[in-house]
Amino acid sequence: MEAFQGLIKGSLGSPAAIAGTLRETTPLLIAGIAVFFALRAGLFNIGVEGQLTVGACACAFVVLKIPGPFGIVLGTIAGMVAGGLWAMPAGLIKAYRGGHEVITTIMLNNVAGLFTLALVSGPMKDPTQEGTTTANIAESSHLPAVYDQNSLTISLALVFGLVGAIYLAGWFKRTVAGYEVRAVGANPTAAAVAGISAKNVIVRAMTTSGMIAGFAGAMQVLAFEHRFYGGFSPGYGFDALGVALLAGQSAFGLIPSSLLFGILAKGGTAIQIYGVPKGITTVILGVLIVVAAAIRYRKAKAVES
């Protein structure tokens, strides 16, 4: 109970703690949207980590060259384009060659990590620093906060994530493109009979998922890190898979799911003073995902019977 109280206090017990939790929640929410979008098309985009990384790298490169509000817009676009292009090969291989996207996206993760590390160790490296990092972006290129008082900061990036999750929920239900993605994800053969090109949908869904992941990387640079460096992501792309799976079939579920992940990520550090290893939060998340999957499986079997 002491450890649990410490976890809650460390994540929600003060304005500064809440700000830290929201900072952890933001990339998990946006990256979770990326994974969720692919899942609705029947695709397991395990490559969000790499797509987020190349998106962040591209954004940092542009913003360092073009500071200010215009640079923020261009950097965000560059991050999205980089993420989409990094995901597209996996979609093409899946659609036209039958290669499994889990394998191709995992391989692309490694390439993304090494490629961006080479860039930040060489042409993008800040010559005044010993580590593998770019220079800090100009203050005029920082994404503004929507609230910043009494140690509580709420970034505009979090607002983008919330709006994105809400919009996506309506997009899947009320648009033709959303219906096509859901149809292919549910049954590609039946979708083809209905006149939907499953191959086109797969490529578009994987590319769009990568663009959202690239957007997450761009937001991380502009709102929080203000630079790009080797080992940029601590695993947001992989945790986003858990966020999406825990959310179930509703995009609205991404909001509480990512918040839970954010609370455990922030509070996990605080419980170490009680002698509890931080890794216990990963165990808790794993158990929650297994329980959620079991509940959905039971409901699915009930519907079949």
C-alpha cells in the first residue's frame, strides 16, 4: 500500500508530478493513435518506434535550419513525411509480396535507429557537444503550451493528441475511407467482394500510421526535448502497442489507456524509494493487457455462440 500511494503521489500528487505524467502521456497517446490506426486495418505496425525516430530527426533538421513559427509547421510536415515514407515499404511488401509487417517493421526499426545515430554523430552533430546530439532549437521554435502556471504545464502537443483520438473515432464510423479500413481489417476477402481494394487500403493504412508516428516524433522535439540525439525514444513506439491494445476497438479508449501508461511511467520512478523496482510497472501493464485481451476474447466467443 505504501508503494501504491507513492506511485500515485509521484504521478498525480502535485502540479509538477501531473505535468510530468502529462509529458509522458503525450507521445504515448499520439504513437498509440498510430498503432491503433494500423490495427483497425488488420496490421501490426511494430515499427512505430523507428517511424517516430526518423520523424523526430527530420523535424529537428528542418527546425534548426528554419527557426520560428514557419519552421514549426515545416518541421512538423517533414516529420510526418519521413515517418510515412519509412512505413510505406512495409505496407507495399505486405500488400504485393505477402511479407508479414511485423518482421519488416521490426527490421526497419533497427535501420532507423542506426541511420539517425549516424546522422547525429556526423553531419547533424553539435560541434560544441561531446555527445551524439544536435544543437538545441531556437526558443522561437518551441511548441507553445496551452497552460503554464504553478509548475503545471500542458503542452499543445497533448491537445493535438486528444483532438486526434476524438476525430479518429468519428472518422472510422462516418467516412467511406474509415469504413474501408475497418472492412479490410475485419475480412480482406469480404472487402474485396464488396469492391474494396485491400492492397491499396493496406498501403494507405500503413503509410498513414507512419505519418502519425512521425508526427509524434516531431511533437516530442518541438514540445519537450528541443533537440534530437542518439537513443531519442526510450521505447514510446513499443509502449504504444500496449496503449492501442488496451484501448480495444474504440479510439476514445486511447485517452485513458495512454494516461494509465503515463501514470505508471512517471510514478514508477517514485516507488523506488520503497525498495520496489521500477520494472514492476511493466509487469502491471502486461497483466492489464492480458486481462483486457481475455475479456475481449470471451465476448467474441459469446457472440459467435
